[in-house]
Amino acid sequence: MKAEIIAVGTELLLGQIVNTNAQFLSRELAGMGIDVYYQTVVGDNLSRLKEALQLSSARADIVILSGGLGPTQDDLTKEAVAEYLGTKLHYDRLALDKLERFFQDRSKPMTENNKRQALAIDGGTPLDNETGLAVGNAVSKDGRHYIMLPGPPKELIPMFQQEVKPWLLQHVLTDELPIYSKMLKFAGIGESALDDRLTDLITGQSDPTIALYAKDGEVTVRISTKADSELKAMEKLDQLQAEIEAIVPDHMYASQDVPIEQVIVDLMADQGLTLSAAESCTGGLVMETLTSIPGSATMLRGGVVCYTNEMKHKLVNVPLHLLEGENAAGAVSAETAEVLCEQIRMITDSDFGLSITGVAGPGYAERKPIGLVYIGIAERGKKTEVHELHIKGNRETIRVRATKALLYRLWRRLKATEQ
Amino acid sequence: MKAEIIAVGTELLLGQIVNTNAQFLSRELAGMGIDVYYQTVVGDNLSRLKEALQLSSARADIVILSGGLGPTQDDLTKEAVAEYLGTKLHYDRLALDKLERFFQDRSKPMTENNKRQALAIDGGTPLDNETGLAVGNAVSKDGRHYIMLPGPPKELIPMFQQEVKPWLLQHVLTDELPIYSKMLKFAGIGESALDDRLTDLITGQSDPTIALYAKDGEVTVRISTKADSELKAMEKLDQLQAEIEAIVPDHMYASQDVPIEQVIVDLMADQGLTLSAAESCTGGLVMETLTSIPGSATMLRGGVVCYTNEMKHKLVNVPLHLLEGENAAGAVSAETAEVLCEQIRMITDSDFGLSITGVAGPGYAERKPIGLVYIGIAERGKKTEVHELHIKGNRETIRVRATKALLYRLWRRLKATEQ
């Protein structure tokens, strides 16, 4: 079963808004085992819209259109579908009632153009708009199915969930095997390195399928299969997961789509562990990343951003002789990273103390190269670990990669403790 | 002049990522006076990619492809364009050198698949990738122009600005009147409020054109005009800018596309002023945002993330009686915000001290509602200001909006001091 998405709206073609509807619809369709081979964006133009419909109809079984159901004259989606299918439009009684009530409640006259939002295609199914006024439509002809949804995500999402999914299951997906997926998340390894190590598996594999993608210093491996039961699907997926883990041990931090900071917060909260951090070049990014996770309040005690040497000394007790002077190790050094994480742990009385100090650029510091970063992890009653990183990239990349590297090391340490 | 955008990537069709590249490219092309009638998304599939190319070539003068330049076997964009145009690929010497250096610097062997990133189309122009390894390409044939860009936005955006724009101006837009734009940046006001106040101007205006967009708590107003000289264009744009500023005073912080933190860092560095912060619910986001700006090292002394009451007391000297007890104001209060910014300023001996304390959710705290946030600004020898915010949205929205609100207030204060 193949579907295409046509998003309608000149504001998309002008780049005024981003097409989140296509993402949402694609993800939902993939989850239902429906393949999406093309997404198209077309403006509020009747002839181009009909051309797009013709093209999609030739390639797909299901065509989902978003946008162009509103009251203005450039909202043309239903007209285009009706003209393309050679059918007519009528006003849907329920939708029209809703519109009339809406304007009555506000003691405003309903202008004629507003009635356009109640238009429905002859022979189709109107789709209720719980959060808006424009009624959706679903219509089938010659084995092709057309679904028209409103453009605003806050109307499109509930309409898809409550109206379109049941309609598709009842009218279209009567014979299909559902698709099941797992998202395996990796840290501490790049996309191409992972691709390289999994290359034999990827090339030799057709069911389940394997897909890699990278984002923000993490790599996701999605494995998917079709099966007539979740149990059978999971058996296949779990076996492939075990094969992947055997090839790339120590890097898979989750088998669902969560960031590594989520896993860390969960692991630490479960064990009642607390954390603090002293950050120089990342300026708070480590703590900010952890704070973005709900529930981090129980494990993140706090910490310090010590951008200058004076602050490293004053707020985190780094001895001045370590920071300044002819033969000093300097702020960007393994020694300073070690003192920073140990001191912040002690000052805040946390179980773990983290530190990052490095040169994020654009200028260099202490005659040390841009991208040289030291990360430290101190743990109550345990030996402190410090790692030297050499990160290529601009200021932002260096800061993000350093943060992710530290979180990866922390995750490994927490896993080792757990076992 | 017509252009189309083809975004390549199965991850887009699976809804794993949102197509922000299409938005960015559409906006940039609109800014250059180039019409975009269609955007297409196609998967990592050679034959469908070639079909998409054929279709776009029949409809447009310029085809811009994003994605599919990476090292893996499903990165096929350059192959597809070469096959479609009937030309060959070669390894670009400079891109290959860069790849070899990259792996040498890391003392890692360069695997064969990585070389794919250096592929270039015979007879085309390689486009330097400042922030990544995959070289871009621009090639013309039979009056059609094809531009291949990498998928990651942090590579695509600088490549478009630095390589594609000049190439288009030199090779494609030779007869057109150049378009000149100014980006006016607003903070402390929402998109619809700004749209409302500028509505008469927008409706009555055809040259220069006015377009609004919102992102991350800032609103951008782009004003554009075509002219045969920059001087003539700027005369028109400056006049419109003055009209806009007269309608909406106190909110326009820049007349170029920079974030407000950039303006703050520049203003403070110019005046030799220093800053520190004490952050609770934002967990370091304020400091992290400022640190992202090169040059912030001279003005940001450091600060504290004090997530727990204990840390507010221990690290920033907030009296316990303010935080705990039956009749205490509590951590989320104007009083605590005031003490936090004043204390962190004194502890770090900075010119300015900032504070944020609030309820970011998902749970509420101290029986106070989610979205209630207090922000404070202390200044050496001046009166402290505290603002109460009520922010609607999820945890992330609340944290980002609170940060932007604090930066907006700081910018206003710096402007007032400057004058």
C-alpha cells in the first residue's frame, strides 16, 4: 500500500512556515505499514494543484492533502479534488450548523466565504474537525483514496487520529500486515563508523530492514518488519538487535527513541543518585541538556559555569598555581578537569561531579588548539576519570560534541556500576 | 525565474525528521526574487530520484537538491544527477584532500565509502562545505541549473550563503534586477501581535515587500525591494524601517539577522561590562545561550545553576527562611529572583547579575502554576528589576521563552544605559 502527501499552501513555498504536517503524516503512515514514496508541496493554485493530484494518483493508492480548506478564496483543495475526480461539492449540514453556531455565539454575522469551510465532496465521508471549523473529507474513486485535512497542525493531528485512522483501517487497510519497528540509539560512535561496522549486516539483510540516521551527536538505527502479530515481529527484531549489539558493543544506550540524557536521568533517578557539574567552554550546556528532561530535578543538584580563571578559582576552588604561571597546566588541562569535577562534587555533596574545560574557538586559548577539550567524571569514593578530546568543527559543534561525549562516558560509567 | 526544491532522504518520508531545509531554501530563493512552485521529497532510491529530477527539470529553471551526499551506500544524489544528465562523476581533489586530512588528524584510516563525499559532477562547480566533509555541486545543462547540497542544516545553510548565492548571481540571475533585503529582528512581542500592529502597513505596501516569521521567541520582519543599485534600495528600505520602528518602538533590537544574545554580547563587550547568572528552571540555558556567541568570554564571568533549594542557599546565599516554611515566599517568587540576581552579581563581582526561577513543569511546584516564572536583573549601583511571566506551553517552550524574555529585558536595560 503506497501513499503520497500533498501539502497545499503558498506560505510553505515562500518558506514562511515549515512543513511539520508532512512529518507527522509520514510517521503515522509508516507506523501503519503504509509506504510514502513522495511528499509534495504545491501553492494555492488550482491548475498546479490538479497537476499534483494527477501525478500522485498515478503513483499511489492513497493521497493525503493538507491545507487549503479555509474560508478564503485561495483555499482550493476541495474544489481541486472535486474537479479532478469529476464530482461535485455540497455543503455538509453538520459542518454548516457548527459554523452558524460559532458565529451566533460570538454575535457576529457569518460572511458568505466562511461557508466554504463546510464544503464536502459528493459521495465522500466528512471528517469532523474537533478543534476548528473546516470539515475534512475522505473519498474513494477507482481504487484510489483521497483524504483532505486542514493545514493547522492543531486541527490536522486530532482529525488524523480520530477520523482518518479508523477510516483507513475500515476502508483501505483491510488485508495488510502491520509493520513493527524498534529504534536503537547509539552514542560515542559516528554515523559512518557505525555504518561501516554494520555494512555486512545491512547489505545482507532484507527482513527486518535496517536504516541509519544521525542527529546531534547520536545515531539512530531503525529496524522494521511486517508480521501478523507483535510477538512474531518482536522475535525477529530482538534477534537482529542482539546481532547488532554483538558487532558494536558499549555504544547502544537505548532500544527506543530517547536521547542519552533521558537514559541518564532515568538511571540516576532509579538509583537515587545525584549529579553536579562545573562547565567552562560549554557554558552550561551539560546542565541545560539534563534539565530539559522532566524528572531531572531529583538528580541534578546544580553546578557552576566558570568561564574565567577567576571563577574557576573562586567558585570551584581550583588552585591558582594550576591555572596561571609559566609552568602551570592551565585551565584547559587534564589536571584542571580533574579538580573541577572533584571539587564541584564535594561542594554540592553529589554522588557524581562532571567537568568540561576546553577551547571552543573561534580564538585559541593558552596556545592550545581549538577543539582540545578535557572532560572529567568524579564519583563519591571512586577514582576520577578524565578524557582528552580533539573535536573538529565550529564553536557550536565543539560544544555539542563535548557535551555528548561527556554524557556518553557518564552513561558507560553508570552502566558499569549497575552491573 | 522558477526553482524547485527536491529534498532527498528516506528519513523524511518516514517522518523521522522535519524538512527545515525546504523552508530555509524557499525563504532564501523568495528573497532573491526566485519563484518556487513545488517542493518535493523523495527517498534514497535511484530510479525515483531520477523521476523527480525529470519532472522538476520540465517545470523549473533551477533544481536544488538537499541531502544524499553522505558516505553511505544510500547516499545517491550525485549519482542520480550524473545519470540523469548523462555525465560522469570524479573525485574532487580538494574535497579528497580535506577528507584525508580529517582522518589523518584523527589517526583513523579513511574507509572507502567516505571517499563518496568527495564526488563531483564532470563539468560542474564543486561547492565548499565549510562545516562538513561532503562537497556540494552546481552544474548547468541545456539552460537548467542543478545544485546539490548536503542534508544537515548546519552544512547546508553556510554552503548556500557562501557558495550557492554568489554562484546563482554570477551564472543564473545575470539579467534580473538584484533584490535587496533587510532583516529587522524583534523581541518581547509575538508574531500575531506584531502582524496586527503592522497590518495597515503590510496591506498597503507592495514595494518594498514585507514578510513576517517567528522562531524561538523572536520575530523577523524581512523587507525587500528590487533596485539597480544598493544605494537606491537602501533608501527605500531605510524609510520603511523607520515607519515600522515608529509603529512598534522598544522591540526592534537589530536590523540584520542576528539573535538577541549576539547584540547583548556586542553591546556589553563594547562597554567592557561583565555579567553573571543564577538559573533555576532554565538549568543553564541563559548562560549557554550567551556562551554560544563567540566573544562572550570577555563579558560572561560565569554563574550558578541552582536547581534545588539547598543549592540556592549554599551556592547563591538565598536565606533559607525565604525558601522554606509555611509563610515563605518560596523558590518561585519575586523575592527569590531578586536575591538570586543580586547575590550572583556580588559573588562574581560582575556589573550585571541575572536570575530565573519558575515552574517549567510537567509537575507543578510549591502549589504554583506551570509557566509562572520570575526573572531578575541586578546592576552594580542601580535598582534591581524583577518581572513576573506567565508562559503557556510545554517544558521546553517555557524554558526558551523565559530565557528570551530575560535577554529582551537585559537588552532594553543596556539600550537605556547606552543612551
